[in-house]
Amino acid sequence: MRGSVRAVYTTSTRRHILDLLKSERRYLTANAIYKLLKADHPKIALSTIYRTLDLLLETGAVSSRPEGAGEMSYVFCTEEHHHHAICTTCGHVDEVDCGAMDQFRATLLAQQAFALDDHSVEFYGRCARCR
């Protein structure tokens, strides 16, 4: 699905949303994105942000997670499979290589006869700036 990410850039609004997510490197809700973009782009609509986020999620350009209030938040992601290291102080998100997951998958299969179909891993701590 990543191949269709280029289609996301068909409008300047979509480009602004994706560029913001790339530069922020933290999970943001649609409302937070709206507030950050509204000053420079007064014609932007919250509904457009939601539609764009759905498209970005579908193409794999962003990852999402639920927030406490039931709202979803989004972060830019690269193509390679990875996990996230999330700073509990500032919210900065770094991508973490998951090469060890292949060994873990093989161990699960060999020792428990459990075939892993999917997984989700997030690491929480403090980034270099916040330590």
C-alpha cells in the first residue's frame, strides 16, 4: 500500500499535513494538527484533516493509536517495519528497528508452537534531550 503515498501529495493541504507530521515527530490528534496549521493556512478544514489522516493511515504513511479521550493520534512512519520509542516527557517519537522480532517469532513457533500473525510494541522512556 505504501506505493500510493505519492497520491497523498495531490493537494497542498495534504502536503502541509504530511509535512507537519514529518517535522513534529510526535503523536498528534486531528485537532492538534488543525491548531498547528490554522494560523498559516486559515482555509484548512478539520474535516479535510480527518479525511487526509484516513488516507495516510491507509497508505501506511502514518501510524495511529487511541488517546485517553477516545480520539486517535497520528505519527509519520517510514516504509520499513519498526516500533516506536516514545518520550514520556516531550512526546518525541523515534523509530526503532525490530530485527530481533524475527528471532522472537521463530522462538515462539519452536517452543510454544505459536504462529505469530501480528504484533505491536512501543517503548516508553526519556529521549536524549529530556534526560
